[in-house]
Amino acid sequence: MHPRKRQRKNASAMRLVGALVARFRETAALTQRELADRICVHAETVASIEQGRRPLKPDLAELLDGVLETKGALGTAVANMPEIDLIPAWAEQYMDLEREAIALSFFANQVLPGLLQTERYARAVFRSRVPAFSEDEINAFVAARLQRQDILHRKVPPTISCIVSEAVVLARLGGVEIYLEMLRHLRTCANLLGVTLQIMPLDRQFHAALDGPFVLLETPDHQHLAYTETQRGSQLVTDPNEVSILAQKYAMLRTQALNPEETKGLLDRLLGEQ
């Protein structure tokens, strides 16, 4: 498979387009919530676009041009945004596969899988990087991560299984407010169509995946692949024997982790303790 070239919009250009949206909205005498209602999105989506934290997609730009009567200005701005290549080559192919996959299985023991992260949690993750990213890089990476989450809300979403270490759920990355928002978001994700969430308790005496996080995926033509992450890079695993070993690990993890209902109960208790 030859992955398509993946590029991310320049963060400065994203802020410029966001400022245009805000100006046109204010000229139309609309609040962010009123505009969001007219284009059938969340108010937070409008806020994120206006602040340059989320890219404005061409179809939404066209819709906004119609609602705000801006004669194609936003669509033209989006079509002519400069681009920067921020996604490493070893991640490009995985992101293409993730978008097209019919099934995804995640084991995470350090941070939440990207598909389950809130915007502020993702920002805290990228701010933790050593050496540090620039603000423009952080904004672009966060926008890319949020865009990946579109697959969760497709009319026919992929089947997604996530096993997350309890250590990840207890870690207060970014502070208390971001932690509580993360817990609430996880509880919501646990009820999404096609999503199964399980937490791996810290008190287990046997653990099938001490070697670290990984992802299993199934392509539309039923090819089974895996993806592993390390400190200095990641790799796509295509060898059937290696994929089989990781699949065996995942099968064992599912028996060791809390079941989905127990997981929801734990999240409810954690939220109730705050």
C-alpha cells in the first residue's frame, strides 16, 4: 500500500482563518452558539476554529460562506492555506490505515489512545514532550489529533476496542480540571456506538503486555496489521507471525482487564470522589 501524502495546515494560517470566521460571525451579529446551531456543530467546534486550534475543513468553510453570506471568502482562504509536513513518515501510513480500518484495538499504558483524548488532554501530552515543541507545532499536532477522531462519529464507525491501564486513568496530566474533563469524556466514549472500553487494574498479578503499548487493526480487505510505539519512533508490523503474537497478547489482556460495565463503574466512582 502506498500511503497518501499527509500534510497539516500551518498553525499561523489556521489562526488567520479562525480570525476571519470570528469577524464574519460578529458582523452577522451571531454568537458562537447561534452559529454552531445553524451549521449543526458543537459550539466548542466553532470556538476551536476561531482560536486556530482546529482546522476549518473545506466542506464546513463552504457551509459557513453560505450562512454568513461571505461570497466564498472562507472557502478560498482554506483552499490557499500554506502547508507544513509535520507527520513523520513512519506515522503517515498508520494514520491512513487507521482512517480506513474496519476494526481497531488499542492497548495503552502511558497516555490515552489519541482517539479518546480531549483537546486539552492532547495539548498537555504534546506540552510534556522533551525537547519541547513550539506553540505552532503543538497547535498543529492537536488539530491533527482531533481530526482523526472523526472516525468515531461516522454513520458506520469502525469497531474499536481500547484497553487502558488504570495508571493512565489515575494520572492527572495537565492538572485537575483537565483530569476531570478526561474522565467525563472517557465515560461518554464508553457509550459510543462500536466502542468497547476496558481498564486494566493496577492490582493484577499477571500482565500480558509488559513490553508496552500497541495497536491492532483490520483493513477493509481483512488484512491484519499492528503498530507499536517506542521512545524514538514507531513501526508498522506486517509480518503475520508478529501480528499473531500481539493478537494473542491482546486476547489475554481482555480477560485480565475489567469488563466494560465494571470499567464504567470505576469511572463513575472516580468522578464521584472528586
